[in-house]
Amino acid sequence: QVQLVESGGGLVQAGGSLRLSCAASGSISSIAAMDWYRQAPGKQRELVASIAIGGSTHYADSVKGRFTISRDNAKNTIYLQMNSLKPEDTAMYYCNAKAFTTATYWGQGTQVTVSS
């Protein structure tokens, strides 16, 4: 089992920045990749960024050049640095961990609201 706890969300004006954190605990060695997803009201959950165990990263086109995913292995934590935020980035952001098996784990989410 893996437990994920997100933090760092909040209210920010357009053009501003936020950094989200996701601390993992439990069976850390079982994790193959960790991702950030987001879900806006009335919309499907979408993949924002991912980082694999080897360090390779992937970003949704909508956030490329503005968001950066990173990790601190010593702290079992991943981060999502979000710059140049736009109102359309407003959503609940969820941390996800994918195990080497088919297991997947979710955090409780952290709200990001960008005002225009």
C-alpha cells in the first residue's frame, strides 16, 4: 500500500505561481511512476505531468513550459511547480502513484484556484 498526501494548493491571481507537494509513504519501492492529475468542475480528470522512476517526465500540452514536475527521493516527495497560472488551471489537483503491478494510488487532492 502507498499513502499520498498533497499540499500547497490555494488561491492565486492569474500570472502567479504555486508549488504543490505530494508526500508518499508505505511501499515506496513498489512505485514505478508518479503523476499529477487535475479535475475541474464538470470535466474529466486529466493528466497534467508525470515522472517515472528513471526520471523521465511528461507534460500535457496545456502546461508545457509553465509547469515543472520534480522529485526529492530522500523525502519521498514529488512537486509540481506551476508558473504563469491561468484561470483555466483552476481545478482539484491529485497526486497519483502507479506501482510496478497494476495497483494505483490516489491522494485526497488539493484545490488550486486562479483568479482573473
